[in-house]
Amino acid sequence: MIARMAFRSKAEIREPDSSSASCRHAGASRTWPRLARLGFLLLVLSIGLVSAFPGDDLPPSTASEVDLYRGEKVSGDHEAFQRVARRLQAVRVLRAHFDQTKKITALRRPLLSSGRFLFSADHGLYWHTIKPFDSLFLVTQSGITQREDGETTLNIAASEQPIVHGFTEIFLALFGGDTSALQRSFDLYFQGDQEHWTLGLKPKDRVMKRLIDHITLRGVDTVARIDFHETSGDVTQISLSDVQTEPPQLTEAELDLFGLQEEMPRR
């Protein structure tokens, strides 16, 4: 309950006051903050953390991460980076358990959530938060849908909001190893080899720079951990475990998860 109140208070502070403006001006003044928060929430997968459990403190950034961003940007002919990208692109379906930790600067302890996720290179990302409460988050090229307690709380078509299309493209590129999409929006930094690698992303876009300082991905065969560092100082860490890539295509039940958004998946 305390976490819920703290999160909402933070959002309320950022919402502009339209009491002294005309309705038209008020609507316009609210549009950017709403879309900016929406885009960021999409990118860091933190919509389901409104009432998450408090946990232990996050570890500080390692020296290797600092060194990563001091190095040269990745060029198109970086051999080790291209090998990792090809391996990620070869994975058509990724199933895993996730543990998410979000450190908010205004809170002493980070917020925790966990659940299952399903990534399909052809269909999108299905993110099911199980703890601390049931929440469904679906990201596809056509848009985004969120459901909580069996009710749709967010449903936005990418065709109606260009900024949503941009964020969903980046979102899916993170898991699918789409280097072309990532390089359009980020400067890339790489360390390691095909067995153990770290990929850093620094946003190029002016709007993205307002929200994200950098994103760091770590992995072996597939992405194992993603850290999102906001310009506000907040940090979100997503760790993946029990990763499965077989079968390489969606099962009938999994296809239903992308095709039937009206029902929450059964546990």
C-alpha cells in the first residue's frame, strides 16, 4: 500500500495543472507527459509494479559497466557483436521466468515483481506478472494491451499513436536481436564474446534521452538480464531464468495468448 501511494504521488507531481487554462490548452499540455510516461513504462516493463513488494537494495553499477560506455561505439563490422546478434535473431520463440526489481530514488527499498514471459519474433511479447498481483501486458507491432483483474486497463493501437509504434519496435528489438532497429535509436557498445557478452545502449533520440540514460543487456545464448537506468536515477533490473527456446514455434495454447486478449491466461 505504501509503495502504491509513493508511485502515484510521483506520477501526480509530474501531471501539469490545467485549472487555469482553456480546455484545448489543457488537453495539449497533458498529452506529452502522458505519452512520455506511457512510453517509459512500456520500455522498462514497470506498469505492473504499482504495488510491488519491497526488497533488498540493488547492487551499484559494476566497473565493467562503466568501462563499457567509455569504449568505442559498435560499428557494423564488429565480428563478435554480429555473431551474438545472429544467435539472438535465430531464436524465434523465447519462454522464461522473470524477476523484476525497480529501484525508485524516493523509496528506501526497491520494488519486486515476478512472473512468466513469452517472446515470439513473429507475434510480439506476452508479459504475465504473477506476483505481487496478476497483470497481463501484451506488446505487438499493432499496439499494446494491458489487463488487470480480468479487465482491460490499457489498449492503444500503434497506428493511432506514432510514439507507441516507436517504443514497441524498440521493445521487441531488445529481445529479438534486431540490430538495425536498435541502431536507429541507440548508440551501441559491446564487450565480451559469443559465450558471455554485454551490450550497452545510449539513446540518440531527444525524447528518449529525457527518459533513459542507458540500457545494459547481458547474456550467453540469449538475453539473461536487462538493466534500465533512467535519467531520474531510478533503475529497473530484469533477470530471466528457466529460459526455453523449444519448440521453435508457438504451441496452440501460446497462439491463443496472442490472439485472444479478452481472457487472462490460466495459471
